[in-house]
Amino acid sequence: MCLGIPGQIVELVDETKKLALVSVGGVKRTVNVACIVDDAHPASGLVGTWVLVHVGFAMSRIDAAEAEKTLALLEELGEVQAELQAMADGERA
Amino acid sequence: MKFVDEFRDPTHAAALVREIGERVATLGRSPSRPLKIMEVCGGHTHSIFKYGIEQMLPPSIELVHGPGCPVCVLPVGRVDDAVKIAETPGVLFATYGDAIRVPGSRGSLLDAKAKGADVRTVYSPLDSLALARKNPDKRVVFFGLGFETTAPSTALTVLEAEASGVDNYFVFSNHITILPTIKAILDAPDLSIDGFIGPGHVTMVIGVAAYGFIADTYGKPFVIAGFEPLDVLQSLAMVVEQIARGEAKIENQYRRVVREGGNAVAQDAIERVFELRPHFEWRGLGTIEHSGLTFREPYARFDAEKAFAIRTVPVADPEQCQCGDVLKGVIKPWECKVFGTACTPAVPIGACMVSSEGACAAYYQYGRVSTSARAEARRELKVVR
Ligand code: SF4
């Protein structure tokens, strides 16, 4: 819940509702990006950005190297599979 | 130092361990009067166990595992309330997977589900709002859990529910805030913490300045840390360095993710939707003033406590369970009599054995052999003394 998981924004879904499609370890999921857009960083420029996703919300922009490191850590902690499963199940619930 | 080999940069890790050792040696501490450093966040607890960081450190440093596991600090009475709401006819109860197995006095949410309650596991509050849209004939209740890392997500979801006129959506808020918690730990007479490893992702939301009082008023070092094993070691080195120099500062080791001011959008969302409760009960820590979040008046219609007339009754932990003492750092998990025997992650007696961020679960998963050996050693020591 607290560690979050890195993902890359691949598509802007709804600019007004601030929803984007994020790819997390190959799994795609709609995520709210309200916390990482502001005047200096408009939603239109988001595709390709790496973000840290907590419970379906992108909470921070990170660089690709940080994303890779965090993913490796989560992998070692055995958290990745559980997180991806939860993401997929959540949308189907 | 055999564990260091597991690090992505073993040389750097070994150097940090050496640096910590040399610094601590100048402080005149001993294993019977160790330097106590608390990691506040459950994510750090998990990392510390996985990489065996405790075992690498000199015996005159003790890591105290703090209360930063939101599922663990939820008191039994609030779990009972959740079960009661979930069992109400016409309710669909949505919860994070972490919380579904936490035992209440009349069983867990999973038990309620087995008996026919409609309990669903969701990954995000957004999923629970989607459930409300899909099931207009049901009252959908989301179990809001967590510190400032997840509170903005709940708040933004409530704002979205309001904007789109969803009227069968409710939140049972058990959100908690970090600052009063740390203050309560600093004020606790039986805990003398010398310094802190601060939570990375909570700080990503609330910003660095908020912790000023820990250094200014209490004179304790506080280093906001990343979750990589090297981050944790480096942050420990920074805490020890401050202590050795007689300083107390708030430092940010996790600059890659944590900005000084935190996240303004997330702070605004919390501020708009929630206000502080006068007090909130925690497992193990008792009642802490201004530590819980509840709905502000304009959003009261989303408040499950009002909609379901919840009056929380405090309920004691199961008699064998010492989760409360574990959360305060007064005992280590293996000192609990049922640890690893009657209480395991598959059949948890207390909440600390449920979430992977809980200290009992983390000890069980990674540290059982070595720590029970330590327990033996400690018992022998007691006999000798
Ligand atoms: S081992 Fe189980 S019963 Fe003992 S303190 Fe931990 S959670 Fe409670």
C-alpha cells in the first residue's frame, strides 16, 4: 500500500477528469494523474513520463533509472506480482 | 557481513556499514544501552528484514520498528465496525486486500464474506467508485485506510463522486496522520528514541518542513529515506553522523522523489475533504489527539460513520496478542509467546501478522531462524545477569 509501483504513461484517457493509461510491468491500467499536473506540467505532455503509482493515483514523477531501481526492489520484496494482480482484480471487481 | 553480497552495490554497502560502526564506536553506547533508531514506515521495516540490515549493524544500535503500518494500527473496535457495515443488507463493502484478513473480535471481513456479506477487494478507491456506478441499487462503502500517502486518493475520489453526482457512495474513513503519531512516540515515557528514519512516500505528500518540531522542540535527528537497502543504510549513517556531531536536523536522503514542499495538489485534496478528529484510537498506542481524519461538513453525506450510525466501542486485543507492544517497539515479535506457532500469516491472531509491512509478518517471512537464535542468546544473557 505504501511503497507504490512505477509505471509509464502511455495514453491520455480523459484530460478533464485527469485520467491516463499507465503501463506497469506490461499491465495497463487507468490511473488518476491529478497530483502530477499543474500549469508548468500540463496533462497534454504526459505520455512517456514515468510516475510512482499509489493505489491508482500517480503521486510523483520519477526518472527512468529510479523507476527501474524501484521495480527491482519490489521484485525482490516479492511485491510486484501481488500488486499487478490487485490492479487487474480491482478493475474487474 | 555476509548479507552485504546481496546488495546491488556491495562495496558501497560495506563502506556504509563500516562508517556507521566507526561513528557509533565514538558514542560510548553498548548492547545493553544501545542507540535506538526508529524507522517509522512499514515499507522500511519490510526492506530492513529482507536485506538483513539489522544483522549488519553493530550491536550497540537497535532498530525500533515504528507504527507506520496502517493495517496494523487499526484497533479491533474499528475492524468490528467495518464488519458490521459490511454485514448490513444492501451494502457492498470494498477494501484493500491488506485489510481483509485483519481479525476483529467477531472475525475478519473475509469471514463476513464467507458468511454471505458482499465484500470485494479493490486496488484503488477509484475501483470502489466504479462499483458504486455499476451497482446503483446498493450502498457501496470504501474502507479508507492509510496515512497521507493514500488519503489524497480517497479525497480525490470523493471529490469525483460529488462532481459526478454518485449518491450511493460512502467512505468509512480510518485515515491517519503522521505528525501527531511521531509526537506521541516522542512523548511516550517508555520509549527513548535517539533518531528517526522518516517515511519516504508520506513526505512526498506532506513535504519536509512539516517535521521541523522533531529537531527544534525534541532535539532528535530525522532523515527522510528511500526504500532501497542502500538508501536505508545511508540514512542510518546520516542519523548516526548527526548524533555524533551533537546535531538535530531534518535531512532528506530521498531527494529523487521527495520535494521540499511535498505535493500541493494532494495536500489541497486532503484539506478540502477532511478535517482532524479531536482524537483517534490506535492499536497499541492508545488514543492520539488529532491523529485521525474525518469528513468536513460539506462532504458529510459520504461519511459511512454517519450513514450507518457507527459508534465505535473500544475492544481489547486478543489476550495472547502483544501486537500493541510490538508496535510501540517495547517487545520484538519473537518475544510474543504465540509468534510463529499459533500466530502465522496464514492464521493471524493479531494485525501485525497480516500485512507484509507488519513487523510480525516481516520477522516471520525473513528473520525467523536468525532472530530466534538471537532470542536464545538474549535469554542466556538474562540468566547470566
Ligand atoms: S505474533 Fe501474532 S499474536 Fe503475537 S504480537 Fe504478533 S500479531 Fe500478535
